[in-house]
Amino acid sequence: MLLETTTVNPKLADIVDKVHSGVRLDRGEGIRLYESTDLLTIGRLGNFLREKMHGKNAYFNVNRHIEPTNVCVLKCGLCAFAKNIRSSEAYAFSLEEIFHRGEEAAVQGATELHIVGGLHPGLPFQFYLDMLKGLKQRLPQVHLKAFTAVEIDFFAELDHLSIEETLTRLKEAGLDSMPGGGAEIFADRVRDVICKGKISGQRWLDIVRIAHRMGLHSNATMLYGHVETYEERVDHMIALRDLQDETGGFKTFIPLAFHSANTPLDYLPETSGFDDLKNIAISRLILDNFPHIKSYWIMVGAKIAQMSLLFGADDIDGTVVEEKITHAAGAQTPQAMSRSDLVRMIRAAGYVPVERDTLYQNLVPVD
């Protein structure tokens, strides 16, 4: 439904007109949206574009997260998951443990394995190649979405390979696509606080560009609610939008609400539901060339994820089953949600639940 410009905050009237006319928003307009407290107008605009693109469909999948290790050479201020290799809490799954988890997920109907973990200094690149090969041999029907740009960079350093060579070997072993983690906020100022030592924002973009050119699709994320400014959020999204214009390789954008518990940044408050919903809506408005906006229920909770379907999100992720990274930082959400719960949540919001595969190629409306 179109918004009447006379009924909205006059400070947003020109933005309303641009959205209704299909004109791309610029940096200044993105910042103005963040500065506004008119959440309902922003949300209605986000929903206008969301329904223009997807109608009443709301997507989910049956998936499982596998985090092979929490050992990491980095000490990011944002992270409660990573452990030193000598820590009593450190772990590294064997290949057989990973295969067991994958087989268990397939029995439960999973069509996707989402695989990310720490940067373990003692695991060779071959371990990850063997992991992909073993999973693909056992579960040829399951999509392997694995390894952030940060991990790809680490693997390349381990074996003194180029990014192209690293991705080629991973693809040959069974890699189907990449998740969007590790992007955080691209601004160097922010990364020096929350993830000093991690690859730069520009390096993240460069690696993803190469992956897209090699035929690998990926997602993209933005971690918000810590020390970043509104300007840095908008700059982050515009950098992603520019890369999408260039490659067309992104499938989904996922705003990630920062959880500070058990991190060096634990003095920071949790994000509010207001900010979570505003981020979803503004993401949909700025990232006009991204097919999908996901509300990750693990981070924002089931209720906000449900509401976000009315604010621009068209996807709420999947069953997940085993999620360690956000829960290490104090997330109070469950680690799994059943397919029936996802369907019920979507229907209660007035949308049509559609089960999807990772690349949104096989869409099955749920009766």
C-alpha cells in the first residue's frame, strides 16, 4: 500500500516519494532514516518494497549450523565464542564428529549445512578440504554453505595460496556457497575497537568479489549496536550495494544485533526492539539490489523476527539446531526452532510460509 506523503513526517516525505517512484536512496537519506524516530513510516516503506518484491511470501529453510572449532588466533572484542588453544573450554571436532552431525541433520530433513568456526592454528587447510569432501560424499543432496571471507583469507595464508587458488580447491572439494559473516562494520575506526587484527573491510569486499566472479554466491552481514555511528552503518550498506551492482553475487543481507555478554565490550547495552526493526526496514530501503533481507531469529528473538516480516524482512533463516557463537555471547533464544514453529510464526504475522533451499531456487509454499 502506498503511503500518502501528507500523513507522514514531513522530514521523510521526499524519501517516501523516492521509494514509491523506485528511485535509489543516497547516503544522506539513509542517515536521515536512522536519525528519524518515525519507525512506523520507515517500517511501512520497508514493507512496501518487501511486498513489491515478494508479495506475502516469507521464506525459511531446514538447516543446521556446525561450528567445527572455537579455537581462534584472533582476540576480537566482539567475540565470546573464540578460545585460546590452551583453554579448558577449547574444542575441535574430528572429521567423524562433523560427518555425524551432517548425517543427523540430513535425517531431520536439512537441505543446508552452515559451517563457520574459529581460525585454528593447528588445523591444516587439508582438514577443511577433507571435511567438505566427506560431507559431499555422504550427503550429495545437502548444500554446503561454509567459511566466511575471514576464514578464506586464513586458509590462503596457511598454504601460501592466492584467494583464487584457495576458493578453487574448496569448490572442487564441495563448497556450494559462502555465508556473510566477518563483515562486522567496514569502517577501520570501528574494526580497531571490535575486531583488531581481523582482515579489513576492504579485504572482506575484495575476497567476496573474487568468490562472486568464480560463480560462488554469498550472503552479507552487518553487525550493529556497539560503537558504530549511523553514518558507518550506511557506508557499510552502500559498499555492499556497490559490490552487488558489480557482481550480482549476494543472495541475502542479514543485520546482526550485537550481543555483548562475556565479551570485552560487555559494558554495552543490548540493542532495542526499536533499533532491530529500524535496521531491517532501512536495510530493505538502501539495499534495493539485494533479493532478500533476513531477520536472524537467533539474534533478535522470535518475536522481533516475526514483527520484522512487516518491516521489510522476507526471510527468518531456518531451524539452525546447534548455534554456539551468539549463545556464547549471552543470547537467550533457543538453539533450535522446529519447522512447525517457523511455519506457525510466519502465518500468525499474516504471511505465507515458503520453504526454500539456500539459493532460493526451490520454493515450496507450505499448505
